[in-house]
Amino acid sequence: MRFAAFLIMSAIWGLTWLPMKSAALVVPPIFLAAIRFLIAGALFYAYLAVRQVPLAPSNPVRLVGASLLTTTGCYAFVFWGVARVPSGLSAIVNLSLIPIFTITVGALYGEERITGRRVAAIGLGIVGLVLLFSTRRSGGTEGISVALGIAAIMVGTLCYSWGSVISRPLVAETSPVALAFWQVTIGGVLLVPVSFAIEGYDPAWVRAFWSDGRAAFGLAFLVVAGSLGAFSIYLWLIREWGAFRAGLYAFVSPIIAVSVGTIWADEPFGWPEAAGMAVMLGATGLVIRREPVTA
């Protein structure tokens, strides 16, 4: 049961990247992110109301800061980047860097140890990124656009990891689902002015969610499967397995994302992408592998 749930979660998070990119071709990416999280927040609230889960946050200031990072900052950059980068490559960069950035930021906060193996993982992560950037330098306007998209995904991933670290005290004091509600809702509300400032506004974008299949399916998949389904499974697996084993999706989801993007969207995938993926997944393995117990 747990392993089946893990496979479903990993598959969903591997499959979200292509619908995200398809929808971002119809409506601006930051606007898409804002609508996704506003809807997800409303659905989380309905669930919490039915279950009568307390919503009062224990530390509102920290909660707002975490929401700004994990939702507003992360997804403004990630969705903007995904609109310019092949979906499989986006997944590799994002999912491989999350554990590396989380360890690094955690160490700056005194919550993680930087060991020799983790230094090696950070070094491998840098090598993987260099490989991914290597073919973008001289690729003309399109190559520059992809490179900027990768850079945006990196910044968004750093925001997410930073927010995850400062969220840790909140998890001990607040229901995980209530915390998810606050973070997606606060972050989604704050994404709206960001979208208006950067992308402007056109009423046609709202109409696209029921008139264009790519936008409608992309939004539905992101909200129902990504935010509600996979995230709920992840919270359950953290309780049943612990964060270490639940976090192994970082090895499975990028492979699914690359395969789907290559087969269904004819996205390019050559040796630099393959080498970069192998190196970055190796770096992820070094980070999330359990440290040996010392006396």
C-alpha cells in the first residue's frame, strides 16, 4: 500500500511538468501559478472546515515569510522558467536541487551538518548544472531564453528550500494540512500583484481556463493531482516512512518528466541533458542517503 502510494505520488509529480508547460503557453505562467494556489487554498479550507482542524497560526510573521518563499517566490520563478525550458529539463533542475539547497540553507541556520559527502554532492550539482548550461551559451536567442529559464528555476528552487527550512518550527506547532492551506493561500494571494506587475492582465486569460483544453487540463491537473493528491500522499508517507524515504521521489519523478516530455512533446534530450541528469541525480543521492551512525 505504501509503496503503491509512493509510486502514484512520484508519477503525479513527474507528470505535472508537461501540463504546466502546456498551460503556460496559453496563459502567462505567473498568473497560472496564482490561480492554481488560490483554488488549492479554497479546497484545502473546505477540507479543514469539514474536519474542524484549528487554523490559527502559532507564528504569523514566520508563516508569512515562509509563504513568500515557498509559494510566491518559488513559483513565480519556477513557472516563469518552465514556460521557457523543456518540461523534463525543468524537472531535473528543480527536483535535483531541492535536497542540495535545503541542506545548504539548513547548514546556514545551524540545522544541518555539512559533511564531506554533502560537499561532494554540492560539487556534483554544480557540475551537472554546468553540463546543462553548456549547450545554451551559443544557441542564439532560443538558447539564451532556455538558459534564463534554467536560472529562474534555480532561483525558485532556492526560495522553496529556504522557505522549507524556516517552516520546520511551524510543522511542530501547526497541522501539516493547515500549514499547507496558509502557505498556498498567502502565497497565491501575493502572486496576483506580482503577475499584474510583470505580465499585466487580460480577461481572456480567465476565459482560457474553460475555453482552451490546454489551460483547463493543466490547471485541473496541477490543482487536483499535484496540490491535493500528491501532496496529501507525501504528508502521509512522511508520517508512515519518514522524510528520508518519502523524499526518494526526487529520483523517480525527473525520469518520468523527461520520458513524457521526450515521447509526447518531442522535447530535445541529448547527451548534455543525459549527463547532467545523471550527475545531478547522483548528487541528490549523496545528499538524501542516510549518514552513517558514529559512536
